[in-house]
Amino acid sequence: MEISIDIAAVRRLIRAEHTQACKEIAALGPIAALAASQLRHDERLAGAGDAGTLACKDGCSWCCHFTVDVRAAEVFRILDFVAGHFTREQRERLRQEVLVNSAEVAPLSEMERMQRTAKCPFLEAGRCTIYAVRPQTCRNYHATDAAGCRQSYEQPDNMDIDPEFAPLVYQAGGAHVEAFSKALQDAGYDTDVYELNMALAAALQQPDSRARFEAGERPFDDLAGDEVPPEFMDDD
């Protein structure tokens, strides 16, 4: 579907979030700054004029079977949450599922990953077990008709499916994420995106990955990330 963008609103959001995020990254570090940014992110999405049109609700999990991109800061925030909230048994189950998923995803092309449907390792009984720290990709996935999400899940090879999204929610989420990512980049931190399972596996198997990230270095050995071209920052 085509989305109409309110350029003036996007510019205001980008300026506000970028300024605030830069201050928090300098004062708190990238992971704590991400936590604060994600709270604002949720507030902005909830305050969008068309938020009431969303079909997303508790227990709906079609999108929890699609490929998810994450940045390193999100990976380490998620693992902090897991360490503080999961039992030993849950952590081990998660580790095994992540390693299996990562091995399956690694040889796939970008298109093959898009066409792959597999349960997110954090999905249990139809609900997200890390909802408070879920990746920004998940926060921005908001549909106004769950039937399109279900169709995408049932027909992953059908690239003609075009789910309906709420334009104001879409632009608020997208602009917010780009502004925070630009603030991270300006501070010298890695902002490439990685496939969720592969990044989690790398972080679990490379204990020094977080230290490298916080030192402004590439966090993961032998794991290539992708630069995401801005969609909204160009309008600023």
C-alpha cells in the first residue's frame, strides 16, 4: 500500500528524538539509552492519530514467524532481559533454539530469508516473552487487518501480498528508529542490522562481543551486517 508522509511531523520527531538520544547515549551509554528511547517509541506509536485502527492484539502472532532484523544494541538489551527474567531451563531452551535457527538461516539468501516462516525463539503459547524489550522491527510491525498477516504466513512465497498499515503509526515508528540509529552512529557505535537468530547466536558464543560494541568496534566476528538506507532521515 502507498503511504502518505507528513514531512513536517517527521522532521519534528527526528529532531526531537535525535537530540534526546544523543544526550542519553553520552550520559548513559548505548544500551541504557536504547531502553529510554524504546519507552518514547511506544508512547509515540500509541499517540499516533490512527493507532486505534490497528488489528494487532494480545495473542496474535502471525508476524512472530517472519524474519526479524536487529541492531547490536537491541541484541545486548534483550540478553540482559533474558539474564534477569528467564529461568536456567528457559535460557538453555532459548540457546538451543537460537543455535538451530541460526544454522538454518545462515546459508539462505536475503530473499530466502524473507520467504522463510519459523517461530521466533521468544514466542511461547502465542505470546512474546520479551515484549518489553522486543526489537524495533517488531515494535514497528503494525497492521490494520490481521488477515493479511495470516496470508503472508500461510503463503510466504507470495510476494504480491500487501498488508494494510496505519500511515501515522508507520511514519512515527520509522522516523523514531532512524533518528535513534543516527544518534548511535554519530556516537561511533555499530548500527548495521543483523538477522535476529544469527546475531543472538554470535553474542552468546562470543562473550567479548558486547565489550567490542561498547568500545565502538564491530561486535560480531564473521557476521556481516547490512547498512539500512534511511527512509525518513533524508526528509530532515
